[in-house]
Amino acid sequence: MTARLLPVSLTDAAVTALQALALTVAAVLPVFVFAHTGEGVPHDHGALSAGAAFGEGFTHPFTGLDHLAAMLAVGLWSALTQTGRRMLAAPFAFAGLLLVGALVGFALADEGMQVPGVEPMVAASVLVLGLVAAARWRLGATASAGLVGAFAVFHGLAHGAELQGGAALAGMVLATALLHAGGLALGLTLRSLAPVWSRAAGGAIALLGLGLLARMVVA
């Protein structure tokens, strides 16, 4: 009876709880230090080989907690609220529109232009995606794809302003897919546990987004 009611052992649940707590602490403490610092200013990397550009693009989503948290949150929310192939709708939409935004950002950076308000929208996306994951807010697959896709454009604009060339953008998309997969795996694990753990994970992401927005207000 107990085994059927608790598909994950108490030991596994405890480990998951500790991991969620560690993620919360890790997300909140470094927010004012390690959050994305490009602020839409293109970097001058000089000419890069295709391999170096790919590597730069691949590591880029991992270098800012705002991007990393949002991409994880997309997978987390999808796994908590969708089933089957519907779980992939939001991650695919995010990756696709991220690329569209990056191409636009890259083109604008070449002309010395940028879209205003990109960084606040990126921070807002972390807050919103964390909240919907914590609340397990159920939307249809199309609606959820539309929501994350709108945010993805701004993430893409931020990336595109700082990356150079198709190889870098390919690396960025691959890293994004891996982060979505990580979020999906986390969500599938937390879905079998008490709701408090998914609320803790989503709440940690939302708290990070709130911290990012607060930093912009006081800066």
C-alpha cells in the first residue's frame, strides 16, 4: 500500500527537497553578482573560428542566471502541466522564437541599434515563468507556447546582440534545448512528489526574477 502511494522513496524525496533548497539559495544569493551583465551592449570578440563561435554560443545561456532560469522554467512548467507530446510545445516554441529574436538582435547590432527594454523583459520572464510553474497554471499547449514564445524573442534579442555568426547561434540553440530537457526532467520528478516541492522550485525561479527587477529599479 505504502509503495503504491509513494512512488518515490522517502530518501529520494528528502534528496529532492535538499536539492530544491540548494537551488533556492544558489539562485538568490548571487543574483546581484552573476546575473546577465551585457545589458544589450555587443561584445567585440574579433574573428572567431566556427568551433570557437559554437562554443561561445553554447556557453552563453549558462553565463547569466536570468537566461538559465527562464529556460529551465519552461521545461519545468511544461512537465508539471502538460502530458505526452504537449510537453514539447512550449520548449519548441521558446527555442524557435529565441532563434528568431537572436537573428533580429544580431542584425540590429550590426547597424549599431538595439531594442529598448530587453533586459527588463528578460527579468520579467523569469518572474512570470517561475510563478506559473509554482502555481502549476494549466494552459493549452498553443497558449503556453505563445506565452513562452513572446518572452523568448526578448531572450533572443539579448543573445543576438552579443553573439556573432551562425555557429554561435547554433550553439546557443543547442544549449537552450539541453536546459529545456533539464527542466522537463526536474518537472517530471517533482510531479510525482507533493506539490510543495514544485512550488519551491518555481518559487525560487520567481524570486530570482523579482530580484533582477528590483536590481534594475534601484540601479
